[in-house]
Amino acid sequence: MESSRRALLLVAMAATVIGLASASFRDNCDIKWNPENAAFSDDGHGLTMSLKSNSSGCLLQTKKQFIYGSVSTLIKLVPGNSAGTVTTYYTSSVGADHDEIDFEFLGNETGQPYTLHTNVFADGVGKKEMQFVPWFDPTADFHAYTISWTPCMIVWYVDDVPIRVFRNYRDKGIAYPIKRPMFGYSSIWSAEDWATQGGRVKADWSKAPFVAGYRDMVLDVCPCDGADSCVYGCAGAFSHGGRQQNCAGLTDQQRAKMQEVQKSHKIYDYCVDYRDNKKPGPECSLPQY
């Protein structure tokens, strides 16, 4: 009963934060890959996606594409031994030099924490990873994950706590997604070669199917049918806090919460622990929040 009440509270919180009623997965999304591994609840507001073998999985895509806005949903990750599995929640354009904003959840052995992986691609260039260990058990209950994409900055939220910001510095020659419409996606798939401890721990397929649960997608976006028909002036362009907040940066309270999360739970930052003798990008020396 307590778990049910918490799930309902998080649903209400997500809808309140974005300012919209939650949307039906069935009405607003298509299952683009292995639809037999997806199951909708009777009302369409709930969804499970399953991974049954290393060649299966499932992929959901929003029917509409958009430029700017917030996408949010409640996710309950694969419980138990989830090693070798990846559950994702992200936005992406299609075609060459794509743009993408990622949440990826890398599974682990029973008793070991998930890795919460974030990244952003702009003009086809990524490798801007930041990773966290969750400060809660993401398999025990539903938690809200939000991607807010505005002309000024991208913010990743967990249960309405900002965990990362990537600001628009195109005027300084740093790529930022501004012109390619994106779709929203969720998926579950096998990544045994790298997901868990660099691929050293493989999936235990005797535990399959691995199942991730979703509730109540919330979309506050600027929809488009194509790059020439996007509504750049719509309210969704400055969602999750309004125009002033998203151009001025986070509030003092939000900044304090994010700094606390990053201090205690961040385990990798491409700006600090860069590899292969590569220098950090110029954005790493610029204010992000």
C-alpha cells in the first residue's frame, strides 16, 4: 500500500512540475522494435518493456517530434540481477550529425548499484558523459526522470532534483542542439560487452525476462512535423520553470541540491576524468549553472 501511495505521489508531482496532465503511452507513442515485448496497462498510462535474450529487447518512440520542451516519465528499473542490461530514456533526432540527450541506466549484479549515465550529442559529437550512483533504490519504486531542453540550456532532473546542466555556448563555437527536431525514446536492450564493469560481468539469461516499468509520460514540447514547421515561440520552449529560469540558470535552491548530488553521487565526469590523452572541451571551463 505504501508503495502504491508513493507511486501516485510521484505521478502527481511529475504532472504538477510540468504543468500538464500525463499522456497515454498507447496514444502518444509507437513500439518501433519488438512490440511483442511491450505490454500496456488497460488505461494506456502504464507500460512494461522486456528483454528476453541478447538479441531481443524493446524500443518506444513518441509519435511526434519536437524542438525544445520537457519530457518526463516515471520508471521502475529491472530488479535483482540486471547485469548486462541497459534501460534508456532519451531524446534524439534522426539522420546524419544527430543530436541526442541521454539518460541510460546500466544494470549490475544483485546488491550492486545501478549506474545512471547521462550524455549529450550535438551536431553528431558526443562523449560528454557524466555518471552517478543513485541515492535511492531505482528498482524498488517508480521515480521521475525529466529531460528539459530549452534554447538556453539542457537540464537532467531526477524526482525534480537537477543533477546536471549543459548550457548553450554556440556563440563560443561549442555545439548545442538547436535546429534538429527530436523524438522521445525509451528502450531496454543487452549490452553485455560494456554495460557492467566494462563488460566483465555478463547477463544471467536464466533470470530473463528482464522487465522495466513505466508510468505516465508527460510531454510539454514544441511539436513539429519537420524542421520547417517547428513552433519556436511556444511555451514548451521554456518549460520546467519558465523563460527567466532557463536563461538565467538554476535557482539558488536548485543549484544547492545539484551540487550536493554531484558531490556525493557523481562517479564520472568527462571534464575531470578525461581519457585517451584528450583534453577537456572548452565548455568545461565555462559556467554551466
